[in-house]
Amino acid sequence: MLLFEGLESYGLLVLRVFLGIIFIYHGIPKLKMPEAMAKGMGKSTGFVVLLGLAELLAGLALALGFYAEIGALITGLIMLGALYYKIFAWKVSFFAMDKMGWEFDLMLLGASVAVLLLGAGNISLSSLLGFG
């Protein structure tokens, strides 16, 4: 039994919007200064621009609830890549005091999977336009 019966759509709205904001926030610097970001990541500038664009557009899709499942799939794939690099390539621990571990990435992956499975919900642009 839920404590706040009937508020599931609001919970999904909060999850989508917060997840979208995080990806928008992380996508914008990759588009504003791709050379610096590429150097720090050890990737090409073109890759960083594509990653930033994917994060920005997927974040907008999530926040607005318009093609949110596609946005969630994209963010989930991004987080799988981030987890791969942090765990296997960079050998970052789950949590660390001196740098960000991969617990945050795991949480973002979980949130992305939740939206992917649950959809945009009733309080979304898709629902308003009759797609949901």
C-alpha cells in the first residue's frame, strides 16, 4: 500500500524532470568547450560533441516527457558506457573521498531504466499531445 495513493504520476514526473536536468547540466559543457572536455576524457572532440548533444536532447526529452522512453534509453546507454570506463578502464572504486566514484552513475542508470520501463506518465508532453 502506498502512503500517498494515486500520486504515482507525480512521482514519475519528479523522477523524469530531475533526471533530465542532470543530463542537460552535463551535456551543455561538452557542447560549450568540447576540446577541453575531450582532453580530460581522452576522446576526440567530435565524440564529445555527439555525447553532449545526446545528453542535452535526451535530458530535454526526459524533462518534458516527450519521447521520454527514447531519452531514457539513450541516457541508460550513456551510463553503461560511463560505468564501463570508470570500473574497467579507469579502475575507479564504487565510492571515493577524493573523486567521484561510480555510485552516482549507477543511480542514473537505475533511474533511466525506471523511466524506460514506466514510460513518461500521465503528466507529460506526450500524454498532453495524445501520444501516451
